[in-house]
Amino acid sequence: MQDQTIDQLKEAADYIKTHYPEQPEAAIVLGSGLGNLAEEITVTCELDYRNIPYFPVSTVMGHSGKLVFGNLSGKKVVAMSGRFHYYEGYTPQQVVFPIRVMKMLGVRTLLISNAAGGMNSTFKVGDLMIIKDHISLFVPNPLIGINYEELGLRFPDMSGPYDKKLIAIAKKISERSGIELKEGIYAGVTGPTFETRAEYRLLHLAGGDAVGMSTVQEVIAAVQAGMNVFAMSVITDLGIREEENTITHEEVLEAAARAEPRLAALFKLLVAEL
Ligand code: HPA
């Protein structure tokens, strides 16, 4: 595996700065079926991934994906329209390339959403779960390889990857707005298979409340870079259940689309308070 170099990251960041010289306060990465929030940004600049030096380019999405810069809730933000998943064949370093570039642009806060399978018996399809901690041991660590000091420590502390202040703000917004929020631990897996019944039970025994195929590698790179991270899962299916039903990608996308307006409302209120 070819190591990513600092120079490649800098070149990507420099290209972006020539087109968008301002400093976004927050970066937003939206999960499957959860992309509508990007449309609420008052866009000032859009950059195709394929034009940004060394940026990974999606081969599966039909379009290459883009960075969307603009204003949301009165704040400067950048959103990734199109995200890279490890199961698509990207290396862990490619998955986190955009996160590292965001850091080089001066972004301090990272907001992430994802679709996830529920394992906590109190969860229902459509619930929003604040991620308070994660289990990333089932996914290759994106920091494996040469460590560049500019990116952060060789051995970063992971005792509190999810920013407590942002979680507290989200809970206050929840009380005020009536958008109900659960809280739990996200178990990251590679996918692309959904889990077997035995695997959901194992992940639940290990402490997971929800399971999904994204997020943990991005969060690791963001924490190493010293960013404040807030992440939210939309529960799109239930892994531990009595009935014999199967889980499909379509049902995940449908459940995500139904929950998206609540998630978008919450993220907008959160951005307003950054
Ligand atoms: N498992 C893994 N990833 C997922 C799931 C799931 O049940 N639902 C949505 N993403």
C-alpha cells in the first residue's frame, strides 16, 4: 500500500484554497440516504473530487462526488457530497484523505451522520442515536503506516473521541425542539455484508448499541488531527429481532430518507450554536 504523503494532502488543500480562500468552521459528512442537508447550504463554491489533486474519486457512484462550500445556519461549512467507504475498495488512508484535508483548511469541527443497524432492544427503526463512543477494532486503523507529525500523534488518546460539549448542545436542542435522541455506542464493521444474527448478538455483547460500515476511520483521523467530532446514527434496521425478516439496502435507504428531515433539523440547529 502506497503511503499518503503530507505533500499530497498539502497540494489538495492548496488547490481548494485557491478556489475557496475562506476557512470553514465545520465539515459535514453525510451518510447513505442522508444527503439532503447539503442542499440547504447556500453554496458559494463546489469542487469536483476529480479535480482536486490526489483526492480519491468514486468509481461506483456514477458521479465523482464533490465538496460543497457555503453557509448553513449563518456559519461557513463544507460538506462532502459523496463519501468513501472501506468496503468500496479504498484504502483506509484514502477513506480519511478528505478529513485530513479539511483539517488543513482550518476546519475545527466535524459533523458526521450514518445509517446503522440497531442492536439495543430499546431502539426502533427511525431513531436518531448520538454516538458517545465507538468500537473500531473490526476495521483496519487508518493511522497504520508512516506517521507525519503534522497530522498528529503516533499514538493518539481515544478516551473521548466524541466531543462532550457538542453532545451536551445536541441534548439541549433535543429538549427544546422535541427531536428525540437516543445515545449509544457505534460498532464499526467493514461490510459490505449485513451481519449474521450471531454477529449482531456478538457486537451487542461487546457493548455496541448500533453497527455500521462507516465513520470510525474518519473519526480516528479527525481525533488524531485534534478536531471536535460529533456523530449521529440513524437506526435503519434492527439486527436483533424475533421475526425472520432479512435486511436489504433498500429498506436501509428508505428508513434513512424518512428520518433525514429530523437529522437535518438537528444538524442545522447544532451548526447555529458552533
Ligand atoms: N449493519 C451494518 N451496517 C448497516 C446496517 C446494519 O444492520 N444498517 C445500516 N448500515
